[in-house]
Amino acid sequence: MTDAQVADEQFLVLDSVKDSISKFMAYVHTSVNEISRLYLSNERRYNYTTPKSFLEQIKLYQNLLLKKGKDLKAKMERLENGLEKLKSTSAQKNLTELRSFGSPPSAVSNVTAAVMVLMAPGGKIPKDRSWKAAKAAMARVDGFLDSLIKFDKENIHENCLKALQPYLQDPKFKPEFVTTKSLAAAGLCSWVVNMVRFHAVFCEVQPKRQALSRANAELAAAQDKLASIKAKIARLNENLRKLTAKFEKATSDKLKCQQEAEATACTIALANRLEDDQLRVQALKKAVREREEKTQKEMELLRAKKKLEALKKEHQKLSSQVQKHSILKNYLEDVVKISPQFEDIQDVISRYKLLVRTRKDLQQSQEKDREMMEQAKVLLDQYEAEKAAEILQCQNELEQLQRRFAQDCSLGRHAEQECQECPDADDDEDGRPQPVPLSAHPSARAPVKVGRLP
């Protein structure tokens, strides 16, 4: 906690005073700046004012405020203690002066008797209310003063009040008159009158205080109840707002669904009229597409057959060439054996190597022809397997279409019978026509001619 906070806690400073202090701080700071400029012009020396110096000024003021505040508080406490002691001393002096009376006037004795009646414990009025009894009650001045200060003025017994009435009705029982006889007795007289008046006012105000406390309690309970009701109303309003939003959303969704239902009914009606044409067009397109695919595959098969025939012809041709070369080889070998013209070994060897290469080339050509024939057979087998699978798939699809067509026809006949039996069933409770189902439309009951696929 800073010194300024301590000072604010110890000494209550008004807002107007705080405002004046802040303005004074600003004035001091600006005035120091002006004096510093004058000091510079006269003495040729600088005096700087910085934010730190301003903060130091505030710190100095806080320290002075705290110090002077403590001193002032100590002096005030000493003054209050002195006043209390003076009051106590004065009261003791007055009581001592009052006790010094040997035979006081009747006005003074009536005051002391009234004090004894008012301070009677438990409403037991003392019978002896003489001056001697009063002096005995005031024997201990300090105790008597303390009993007067701590007197329970809110709970005065009814007997005491009744016994005080003769004294209070006495025209001489007034502080102004008693002052002429004794100042101390006048103070006691004033105390008795004020205590009775306070008790009367308290008895009149106390029921009102109790009623006020009850009213405050009822008001607090009502406010709590009102707060709970307001919170409940807020929750209900929030729920109402949410339910209203949900209702509006549901209404819009309902309208949207109705519009979609109407649009769907129109679409179904159009679809029912266009369904047969679309089915026929789709079947025709499918047939044309399958026919084109079949034609293309037949062309490929035909090209493969032609290529196979060419390979066979070439194989036969190469076989005949091999046979001719074989005959030629045998012939040449015989000629070499019997003819002396080919005694040159090198010539024979070269011719023989030529024949060997020619035979090797022929064998390689035969191998290639054989491999090509095998590939052609594999391609032909694959094509035939694919065609068989496609034909089987088309047959399955045709059977499924026939079954679906038979089911649609039976559903159409059943719906037509129901419509004939219940002619008013086409309208719902609101009088709006129900959408015609796709299978019950007249165009859906027309037979579809499905031919065998080529």
C-alpha cells in the first residue's frame, strides 16, 4: 500500500479538495518553469524541470500530508480526551456541589427523588426518596455518573413512568426554574425529562421500526420472488422465441415440401408420358451399340482369319522352298561325290556353308510362322470367349427386363382395379389430387416390345 493510499484511508479528502490539489500541483509545476526561465535570463544558469521532479513534488506533498495528518489526529485525540475529562470533572464538581447542600430547596429534592424513581431497578419504586437517600445514592460520584450514562432508556418500567407523572406535572419541575436553584440539579432535571420524552418517542417509533423491518423483509422476499418471476419470464420468452423460430422454420419447410411435392407430381406426370419413349430409345441405342461392337469384332476376326490364311500360305511356300533346298543339297552332295570338277575343297565348303545358312533361315522362318499361328489361335479363342460372355450377359439383362415389365403390368392392373373400386380415393382430405404413381400411369401399362438382340 502506498503512502497516498494510507493518507486517503486515514484522512477523508473531499473530491473538490482533490481537484484543488491537482490544480495546485499543475500551477506549481508551470510556475517553476516560468521562474526557471527568469533565472536563466538573470543568472545565465539553467534549472531543468522534468517529469521526475514533478513526481518528487507529488511525493513530497504525500509525505507532508501523511505527517501533518498524523500530528493533527494525535492533537484531536488529545483534545477529545481533554474535553471528556473536563466534562467528567465538571459533572463531578456539580454533583459534589449538589451533595454539599444541607437542606436543599424543594425543587432540588424533587429532582433527586425523580432520578431515584426513574432509576428504580425492576420497577420497584423506593419508598424513601428523601434528600438523605439521594445523597447516599450519589455517594460514589463516578459510579453515579456511569449509571446515568449507561441508563437503559429504551426499557423503562411502567411503574417508574407512573410514579414520575406527579413530578413531571409539577410546574416547578423545569430545567429553567431549577437552574436558579442549582446547575447540577438543573442538569439532572433535564436528563429525567429527556429520558421520559425519548422513551415516549421510542415506544411510538418502535412498532413502526418493527413494521418497517417486517415490510423490508417482505419487500426483500417480494423482490426475490419478482426476480425469480422475471427470470422465469425471461426463460419463457427465450423458449417462446426459439419455438417461434422453429415454427416459422417448420412452416417454411412445409411450404417448401409442398412446392417440391407439386413439382415432383408434375415431373412424375411428365416422366410417365416420356418413360416409354425413353425406354424404346435406350433399347434402340443399346441394340445399335451392341450391333456396332459385334460388327467391329467380326471385322477383327475376319482380319485375323485373313492374316492366318496368309501365314499358312507363306508357311507352305517356305516348306516347299525348304524341300527344294533339301533336294538341291542332296543333289549337290551326289555331284561332289561323283564329279571331279569339285575337287577344290574350299569351293565345296563355301557352298556347303551357304546351304547351311539357307536351311537355318528357313527353320527360323518356320518357327516364326508357328508362333504367329499360335498367337492367332489364342486371339481367336479369347474373342470367342468374350462373345460368349457378352451373349450370356445380354440374355440375363433381357430376362430381368421381362420380369420387371411383368411386375409393372401386374401393379398397373392392381392400381386400376383399386381406382375403379374407390373412385373418390384420388383426392386427399384437403381436396388436392394425389400424384399418380409411375407404375399406375396408363403409359406405363403399355407393353414394351423387346426383340432378340442380334
